[in-house]
Amino acid sequence: GPITVRTLLTHSSGLPREADYPYWTGPDFPFPTEKQIKSKLGKQETLYPASTYFQYSNLALTLLGEIVQEISGQPFDDYITENILKQLNLNNTRTELPESLYGSQLAVGYSAINRNRERVKVNLFQANGIKPAAGFSSNVEDLGQFASWQFRLLDTSSTEVLKPSTLKYMQRVHWTNPDWKLTWGLGFSVRKDNDGNTVIGHGGSCPGYRSTISIYPKKKRAFSVMINASGTNPQKYVQGIIEIMNEVKTLDSKDTTENEKIVKDLQEYTGFYSEQPWWSEVYVTSWQGKIVTMSLPSDSPAKSMTFFKHIEDDTFQRIRDDDELGETLVFERDEKGHIIQFKRHQNYSVKINR
């Protein structure tokens, strides 16, 4: 079949992943100009016939940028800035990586960990002709606003940049792989999580930077993680946050009101405590009148969460899975009344000053 705007948006056009230049190769990342991309485009071949397989394609997204320019009669940067970024007040989102902000508002990017267990500073780059696919910079606040705009639009009949019907159409499944394991909307990934919730999202990976956004339209909840290092997995942290939120949902909140005063008092216990040499640290905080401990670092923070009920003074007891009470957790103070450590199973974890 023909290559269409729809197949470009769903990455089912059959086009190769990249334009015919080695722009992901460091240390200088030689991104081509629009003119250079076009000069080789006619010699590139499709990987598959259109509408056969999913193949993520930065070349496809780059061509979509060319279509925007052709139809609007404006440079890509100007059109996006005037018609999307300014309209949504995304003041920290740009169609470039501004060199003037590098090292301050724009974080320095770092490589994946090398065999010496080090991350190396990555050179700043400009995506040039590839910018519709890979040249934007932003922050989590703007991505949060981007998600909020979608929630607003899905709940109204008024147009705000897009018609509500257009966004709904974009967030439906428009491509399914033959094995049914991958689904895609128009520009967005569209999938079901393990609980059957629809998740709209996208990830980003550029030299020295990785990011992701996951949007739950029905829950009106969104998660965004941005990391200034390659070889990282932002989605792991999104999943960790979701697991923590699911874990605290299991707490019985029927005594929240009577513990309202206690919640304020529990703040003095909050902090990091050393578990050396056996483990690294444990973080102590409060939730609904209870103490919560969490081991750090952890690939699954939610699984390390333990809840303790306040008994009296500086003494708490662990809440077992069956809601019965287990061993005690006792905080100790110095002569000035400051919390310095806690005792559990007859041993101590010392508070780390921060």
C-alpha cells in the first residue's frame, strides 16, 4: 500500500528507522540539515511494504515535520512555537536545545556507564533536520501541563489547539502488529497496563538524555520522568511510582481523622537512616498517621515499604499483612531532643544529617 500520513504517524510506513546519516554516532553527533536529508532520501529503500510491520522511524517523523511546513507555509519551528507551545503556555519547551541555557536550566547530558563504572559528559547537539523527531527540550512541569491539557480537552466540547474529537481519535489504536503484542495510536503509543487501564504515552532518547510520559486518561493521572543520562530506563521509575501509589491505597484510612494531629508530629522522624554495612539506606516518612520505611536504592521501592502504627511516644509497631501488629520500631533522641536513630530487632540505624 501507499505511504500515508497515517502510516507515518503509526510507524507502519515501512520506512527505515533513520535518514542516511550517522547522526547518533558520537562524539559530535553530525545531524544532517533538511537539504542533506532530501539529497539522499530518493536513494533510501523501504524496509517493508507499507502497513505490514511496525518499525519506529525517526525518518517518518522528520517527513511529518516537512509536511507541516509545506501545508502551513511556515518554518517548522515557528509553526510549532506559535500554534502549540505558546497556546498551551509551555514556556520551557523549545524546538531546540538552547546552548545559552546549557549547564543551568538545560541539564548536561551524560553517557551510559562504561566499563570503568563512569558516566562521561556528552557533547551538546542540535538535531537540525531531524528536529521533528528528536530536537525538542522541555521539563517535567511542561510535560505535566501537556498532560493536563489532554485531560481538559477530553472533558469538553470546546477547541483548544485541537478539537476534542481529534485528540480522542489520536488516542485510539490505529495500528496493531500481526502478533497483537504492540499497538499504536496517531503519534502516541496506546496500550493496556496489567490492570486493564488504557495508557497513552511516548518515550524519548537522545545523546545524554532519556525521558518518558505515561498518561492515564480515565484516571486523569500522568507520570513523567526525565533523566540526563543515556543507558537509563525512565519507565522503570514511572512503574515504581505507580507501585508505591498502589501500595499506599491498601492502607486502612478509617482512622485518618483521629490521627490528624499525629501526622504533623511524625514529620520529625522523616529522613534517611544508614543501614551500612548490610544495606545502603532506609527512608522514613509518614502516611495517614503511620510511619513508612522504604529501602534505598531499590529496583522495586513499593515491595520494600513497611508500615508502622504509632503506639506511644517514640514507639511504633509494624503492621503485618494480616493487620496484626509485629515488632517495635523505637526512635531515640539526643540531649536536645532531636531524633538520632531508630532501634528495630535490637539493632540501630543512625539518622543521616541532610
